[in-house]
Amino acid sequence: MESEQLFNRGYSRNSYNSIASASSDEELLDGAGIIMDFHTSEDDILLDGEASSGSNYTMINGGSSSTHLLDLLDEPIPGVGTYDDFHTIDWVREKCKDRERHRKINSKKKDSAWEFTKSLYDAWSGWLVVTLTGLASGALAGLIDIAADWLTDLKEGVCVSALWFNHEQCCWGSNETTFEERDKCPQWKTWGHLILGQAEGPGSYIMNYIMYIYWALSFAFLAVCMVKVFAPYACGSGIPEIKTILSGFIIRGYLGKWTLLIKTVTLVLAVASGLSLGKEGPLVHVACCCGNIFSYLFPKYSKNEAKKREVLSAASAAGVSVAFGAPIGGVLFSLEEVSYYFPLKTLWRSFFAALVAAFVLRSINPFGNSRLVLFYVEYHTPWYLFELFPFILLGVFGGLWGAFFIRANIAWCRRRKSTRFGKYPVLEVITVAAITAIVAFPNPYTRQNTSELIKELFTDCGPLASSQLCQYRSEMNGSKVVDDTPERPAGPGVYSAMWQLSLALVFKIIMTIFTFGIKVPAGLFIPSMAIGAIAGRIVGIAVEQLAYYHHDWFLFKEWCEVGADCITPGLYAMVGAAACLGGVTRMTVSLVVIVFELTGGLEYIVPLMAAVMTSKWVGDAFGREGIYEAHIRLNGYPFLDAKEEFTHTTLASEVMRPGQGAAPLSVLTQDDMTVEELEAMISDSSYNGFPVIVSKESQRLVGFALRRDITIAIENARRKQEGIVRTSRVYFTQHSPPLPADSPRPLKLRAILDMSPFTLSDHTPMEIVVDIFRKLGLRQCLVTHNGRLLGIITKKDILRHMAQMSNLDPETIMFN
């Protein structure tokens, strides 16, 4: 079997019914954790779209085609132009279909009031679908936030007066809380108090410890079992797969109804289990599921995969908008990080979807603070020029952490794939959850919810602060100060907190490496920000104490006046969080905007930019891939990263197939094959498409026909046309070739022929070929020499060649 040539698809469904059912609208996608054969697929190949619509292609046999990409029959063949699972869409064909649909609507809208109404509905359907997506994303995000907070507090105790209240809500209405212990009230009882009747003491501590571990393991076990049984694609972050889907890849089921339902439920359980993960990344997946499901209500999007991806781009912006309360940052995240094709119209709709989602979440008010996120903070002190040095140091730390995390996590995930350990996902999740719970409970900074930890680290010390981090000493009597002046030495509580934070930093670094990639919903934003915030707060307190004990130094003497605010440790935590997240994801512009939307102030853009750019530069020094691109490569998805440069001097003839000494390319002739010969060629090969030539002797190219479309067309002709038999002549020309009088009825397949396949000269530099594939979204192009067909280059060939040029084994990259 010539599996190394042309489009090896692993295709086994040859009947019309099975093919038609495979393109059902049920679910669009699915890909995590299973072995996939991602040989890029179908091709009606691409001209530039804008330029191709106005030119005629003159056939070699003397006929000429219409200006449409496909010479459609009066009655289109059902199923032609659809895609199989794990294949890439044809961007240009989808664009041409949409333009043709738009022309038809415009030509009819003046015929009647009904047609005019239909044209208005079509024009507004884009805004309607993103509105519905924003509404659903905001509502689900609010539900997830409320449920996760309640289950997280359930590990420590229960509100006896109202079981549905979390710890904070339980003590809101209590008159018996004190300023020092504002989180303690009679209505809230710990498990030790509830079971043993003891609020304090070693017995109560041990019982609380046991119940904490019990609930953590229960939540993790329930989450991984639901993912494994009902929706395997609900695991992980989802962003690597969404990036691949937005580049044109089909993964059916990945954005379906079951995935949405299970991801929503298990995300709550995974966050509540205390694992070192976040819900922000998976919220992007949840929003994209909403966008995909709502797109099926509108034919404009349900029948066009390229248009559907515009909705998914807007949905990803809505996901980040509700994750961080940053609508503008969400739009920029979609543009910078996940979208492959982002026209101006999509920018407006992404902005609107992010706005609607943020409005809905604000209306729900899940945190009770009238903010969209738990760790919203505001700083009122300026930053000084000398602080750029520690900010840049935090950027260096973020870049080093990002590079280390990517290498360590990818090495562990690769080991999981290649060893027996990966065959027991439930055991792995239980093991990680048990270790996390056992180690986390004794340290208050690892026991609490990660978002609560980030909030405490971001918050600056003020007169109402009760955190250990704010236990400074007064110079006069050693008691805790109640003013806002930074010129004060750290007390025992601050030094104790520093040690605990240092241990928490080591713990978070180790556990995040082993947690990201397990089979539960797991985001990376919050753990990365927590690691950076811990490091930043430690650096901030160190600089603050340095300024206190050495205020006569030149740096501090110049800027820090006695009795005035000088160092803000919470600002350092925020900068560190941005630096570490930037080091892991290599985001820049969108990350800075997200973080300054969190703080509500433009004053800190310069320190954020300095830290984020430093982290990116340091991280890029060890490898240009972010964590999402690394996981795309690990899973073998056919994704051509626009950020990756190709600098080699190879030619198209060196990459095309068939290579020198290989079997000749499988081709179809335009008018001298029978149905039997055509079906034999399809059944004997696994190629996904066949070039059509004038004759074996001339090798002059006529067009390109897809395997799927040929199979559908033959089955359809047998059902609807009389006289089509195995010996019927197949022709792709405008007119039937001369046939003997007693020959059976011929079969015309011109309707499925792409008469403008993208072609390149064999001397085209691969640098240009790679650029064309990226910018036009090609899956394959044909290679010619003086008009004669020589071979074909597929997207897989490009990826394989780039791997070889980087001294990597292509088989380890492509077929995991």
C-alpha cells in the first residue's frame, strides 16, 4: 500500500450513506489523547479567492469552464464539498461557496418581501450568533465560578444555616465575626467541629486534614471518570486543539454538546479538587463549544466551515473576556494567540461577543464584589524608575520558568504517551490529586483556592488588611500599624509568610508540571500567574525592606521620601504573574492588556511591558515555541505556525512526492477510464485525491478530483441515473468523448473537478512554498515543469520537511 504518498487518509467508508452520515452537523471536533492519522486532505485547491473569481480557465480539450470554482450541475450532488473527520478544510472553496450564496441572495432580494426578509436575516445572522455565544459563555462562566467556590469551601467545612452558601457568604450576615478573625462565625463549621465537636486542637486538625484529602480525591475521581466515560475530549486546556481547528482542521465532537456539558461539570470538580490548574483556559473551550452549537442554527455558518471558524474566533474572545474580566484583552488574545484567519468583520464581532459575555457575567456577579474576577485590584501609588531593574529581573525569572516548564511538561507528556503509565489515566489523576492534597493542606498558601491566593498576593497592605503578609511592626511599640506608610520593618508574620510562600513556590512549580496534561479539564493561566505572583511578592517585600533599612542609598534617597509611599509589593506580584504567564505562553500584547484591565490602571503598562517582553526574549533564547504550540507538535496536529521561520534553501522538487526512484504518481485521465478502473484505483490506494491529466503520454494537467467526491458522485449516479454500469466511460471534460454505438451510458464527473488547482514550478524555493501554504491555507499543491505534472506537495510533506531540517524525526512529530 503506497501509504507514504499523497493524502494517506486511512479512508474506509466508501458507501454513499456512510459518507453522508459522517458529515452530520452533530459535532465539530475531537482530538485529545487518541491516535490520529492526520494526513491532510481534500483539495479543491486554492487560488487567491479574490483574484480567481473573475478569470476563465481554458481547458486543454478546447472547452472553457465557468467562473465558478466548481462547474455545478442543476441539482448539486448531496455530500460533495463536505469533509471527513481529521481533515483540513479548503479555505478557498468555502470562500467561493459563501460568495456564490451571497450573490444569489442579493439577486433575489428585490423579487419579493419574503426574499428581502431572508436577506436581512442572512446579514444579521452573524451578529445574532455571536450574541447568543456571548450570552451562553457569560452564563456558564458565572455558573462555573459559583459552583467551584462552593465546592472548594466544602473541603474545609459547611454552612449549617444554609448549605448552599460558601464560607464567605455564610459569614456575611453574622454579627459575631471580629476584625481579626473575620472568616470565623458560628454558622460556618469545619469538619472537625462538625464530626468531633472540637473547633480547635490536634484531633480537629487531623479530622480536617482527612476530610480535605477525602473531598479532593472524590472530586478528582468523579471528574476523570466522567471525562473518560462520556467525553474524552473534555480533558486538558483545549486551546491547542482550538488553535488547530481555527487553522482549518476538522476534529468532530471536540466542540459538541456532550463535550460542553461534561467540560462544564468536570471543570468545576477539577478546580474544587485543589489540583494545580485553572479554569481560565478551559473557559475558552467552553465558549467555543457554545459558538459551534449556535452556528448550526444559521445555514450561513452550519454549511460553511470557513465561516464557522469566524464564529469560533469570536467565541474564543468571549471565553477570555469572562475568564479574566478583560473584553479587550479577549479580542487581542483571539487575534494574537488562537486565530488563523481574522478579517476585520471578525474583529468587530469578537469585540461584541466579548462585550456581551462580560455584561452577562457582571450581571450574575459571581464573586459578590461587583467585579468580573476574584483578584481585581487597584493601586494608587506610582512606580519609580529604579524599580524597572527588579521588574526586568522578574521578567528573566518568568522566561526561565516558561522555558523550564515547557521542556519538563512536554518530556513528561511524551513519557506518558510512550509508557504503560499513560494507559491508566484515572490512577494518574488520583495519584496527583492525593499528593497535591497531602502536601498542600499544612501550608495555608497552598491549601486555599489559587485565585484566592493570587488575590491575596496582588492586594496591597492597608489599614483593613488581616493577612500575614501585612504584619509589619510599628517603630514605636511593636504593635501592628494601621497606617498606610511603607516605611516600616517586617514583623514575624511577614517573615513566616515569606518562608511559607517560598515552599508554596517550589510546590506549585513541581505539581504544575505533572498536572497539566492529565485527563481532567486543566488550564495553565492561573497556576502560571500564581507562581509569578509568589515570586513577585517575595521580591517586592525584599525591595521594600531594602528601601527601609537602606533609605540613604542613592537609588532610594532620590525617589523615596520619608513618610511617602514608595514600594508596592502587590505591584511586583502582578508584574511577576504577567512575566510567568508570558514565559509559558509567549503572549505579549494581549497579556499586557489583560493584566492592566485586571488592575484598572494605565499607569503600570510600562513595567508590565518591560517584564513581559523580557520574559519572551529569555524564553525564546531556549526555544521559540510556547506551551500550546509544543502540545500541538506533541499531538501531531497538522498546524503550520506562522511564527516559525523557514530559512533553508531547498526547492519544491526536493520535497514533492513521488521522489526520485519512487513509484509514479497515481493520476486519472480526463476521458478514457471506466467506472471499474476508477473504483479499483480508489480501493487499491489510500490517497485522498487524484490529479486529472489529458493523457498518460502528455501529462498535461486538467484539474484535481477528491477521493470523497468521486465516491459520492459514483454512488449518487448509480441511484439516480439509469445505465451507469462498471464499464461506463468516465469523463471530466465539458463534452462526452466519441463512443461506440453499443457502449453503455458514460458518467460525467466534471462537476466535482477542481479546474484551478494551485500549481508551482519545480524550481520554486521551499521558503516561498511554506509562505504560500500558510497565507492561503493550502492543504496541497501540484508541482509542474513546463506545464507537465511532476508531483504533489501536501501540508504533511511541508511539516515533515521542516522537521527534517530541524534534525527531528518526522515520524515522532507527525503520527502520535
